[in-house]
Amino acid sequence: MKRAGGKNNWALCLLILAGMVLGGFLGVLTEGNAAFGWLNYGQSFGLDEPIVLNLGLLVITFGLNIKITIASIIGVVLAIIIYRFL
């Protein structure tokens, strides 16, 4: 499905996801560095313990944990800027 401008919404979603992953990766890489340690500062939220649904034959485990860091926010902003220039 395309918008009036011709840009694909799936491309925006993929770019934002890639920005979050790459930003989180950079945050983990700079965790021990004194100059760039602030990039890994953030908040984690979600389920502490996963929810387990045991149906006897099938066991399903649900869990979600999201960590938002400064680096991932910068990655999302850069992804949106890149999308605007596509």
C-alpha cells in the first residue's frame, strides 16, 4: 500500500526497527567507555517473568522486555531522517 508521495510504510517500519537495533548495539559497544557510556543510559520495561500457558501437549511462553536507550533513540531519529530523503 503506497501513500500519495509514493513512499512505502513498510520501509519506514523497517528503517525504524533497524535504527533501534543498531542504536542498541552501539549502546552496548560503548558501555565500558567513559566518554560514550551515556549512550547506554536508558529504561527497561516489560514482563519480569514470562507467562507460561501449559496445555498439556503444547507449552506456550509469552514474554516481552523492551530497553530504550539514548543510542536507540538517536538511531530512530536517524532512520526517520534517512526515510525522508528516500
